[in-house]
Amino acid sequence: MSCTALSPKQERTDSRRYNFDGTGRPEPDDIQTVLTHQMQIINVLNANKNIIIGVQFGFIGPWGEMHNSVFDGLEGRASYEQAVLQIGNQYFEHLDQQIKIMVRKPSDAYILVGQSPLQDKDAYTYSRTARIGFHNDALYTNANDYGTFDPDKHDPIIINYVRQQTKYTIATGESSAFDYSNSYILGNYSTYSNALKEAKWQHITSQNLWSFTQDFNGPQNNSDEYLRWDIQSFNNFTCVMGYRWVLQKMQYFYSKGNFQGQFQIINVGISTIISKRPVILIIQSGGISQNIIFDTDPRMWLPNETVVLPFDFNIISELIGKPCQILLQFPDKDSELAGNPLYSVRLANSDILWDELTGNNIIINDIMIK
């Protein structure tokens, strides 16, 4: 299993992977042993909840990948569904509710929360459905991603379910450039264009890309046949992974100390940000500043949608007539991380300066408001 944690600068996520004995064998056949290990991991996750956004369900099957489980169809042992329910219930009851729980397959989600996907109005209610995301251990391998989707990931019912469920939750995965089920040969599913298309409808938040990079050699007996995306495709893919905010326009007007206008921001990524955070407009001159917090939730900034942030307020007298900076800041909501610029969000605009000491996006570097 693995957990997905925020890394400094919010530019990537780290996954930590665990298994029971280091050999990749399935889980112990005693469910109580499994639950004991799970509770130990839950305690660690909760202690680091301010930087962890999701945890792979784990504990079922080799490497926690939810296949070939000892509980699957063996007499005298808990059934697979029973094991999933017991492990899932322990997550729901003891894991901090802001940490998403990522299962392997839609059918696993059905066991835990039924077949109705998350609705927009319930996105952040911390209901059980709102806490379920996905970790696909065989992204882009074949028609059903090596058992992740049954019978076929192109089934409209599956597409609609996963697309809606991952709209506001987390979806990660382990990508592969080859088809495990067909002599490890390259297939059409791992091409750049197809991978991008499938990443979009699954709202992939993060994934490993080791199978697609220029320096991946593959098995010694088949290294020359492995797909290597060109560097432009690789960069394009990583640039849309997760959320990516671009300031499209700032309009403003000021008169007699009143400052009004709006920002227009578009999410050009393929998913939303997972953790809640404030959006702050800062007017600053020297050591004097005025902060305006927008009434918005960035978790609702969907892919390819433009968000309008209007403002209308009076500038404090200490700033009037002085050269000021106009800044936008997206700090972490956690009190321990809010002042750490490494956990603030940087806009994707190449022409907007970034203050790495404060985590501020410098929208206008010098303006005098009268």
C-alpha cells in the first residue's frame, strides 16, 4: 500500500509503499493480524495528517494491490468482501476524515459505499462516499487495466461512475507502458494521446511516470521495445497532472481610496486541488499590508472552468499614495504549514513573479493607489 503526501511547493506528491514481509506475498490469512497492522499505520497517518491527502487502501493482496487476496474465495476464511468491509470500516472510524481512502477498483468502492457516485452537493461533507478515491495499479495497460475495471474501462457505466466519483476526490495510480497480460508487449493504451485521454476522465491527481521517461530501460530482454515518450509529450503530461491554476485576467479600478475589480483564474489541470485553503488578496507597501480573503473554495475550481473573484473595498489610509504591490496568496490551511511558503500554491503563469520567501504571487509589482 502507499500513502500520498503533499511535497514542498505543491508540485508533486510522494507515495510511500508498504507490504507485510518484503517479498510481495499476499497478506496474512488472519484478518485480526491485518487489522492490527492497519491500526498501527492509521496512527502514523493521523500523526501526519497535515501533509497527507490520501492513503491507498492496501492490506489486501500482494503489495496491497487488492488482487489475489488470501481472502478471495477460500473456505474457512473471511471472504474478500468481508475483509474489505472490515478494513474499510476501521479506516472510516479511525482515520482522520480529511485523508482520502483510495481503493483499486470501482467494484471495491461498491462494497464500501454502494454504486451511487459522489454528488457535487456532498463533495466535502466527509460522508463515506466523499472519502473514497482510487489508486489504479495498472494505468494504461489494456482494456480493463489488468483487472482494475470489470469488464472494460470503456463501459459507459464505469466511466460515468469513476468520472463523477473522482471529480472532488483523489485518483492516483501506477502507470505502465506495457501490457502485463500479453507477454509484456507495448500496446495502444500506453501511447501519449491515449494516456492523456484516460487520465482526464479519471481526474488523475498524481501518478508515477517511470515507464514513460527517456531513461527507463525496461527488462533486459525487451528494453528496446519499451515505449519512450518524447520529452515534449512527457512535459505536456506532467504540466496538466493534478490542478494547475492560471490567472487569465485582472481588472481593477481605484478612486478616492476605493479599490475594486476582479481576478479571473482558470484551472488548466485535469483534476482539482484536494486540500482546502484560503485565497488571499494582499495590498502591501514596505511593512504595511492589507489582506482581503475571498469567499471561495478552491477545491471547487474544476478543470477547464474559469473562476471569477470580485473585490470591492477601501484601502487603509496607511497605504494610500504609496507604491504598493498587489499579491495573491494560496497558503495551506493548516496552522503549522500556513506560514511555510513551500506549501503555498504558485500560479502557472510564466509572467507572474513568485516570491519564494513568502509564497506570494506578485500580480502587480508597483502601483500607487490614490
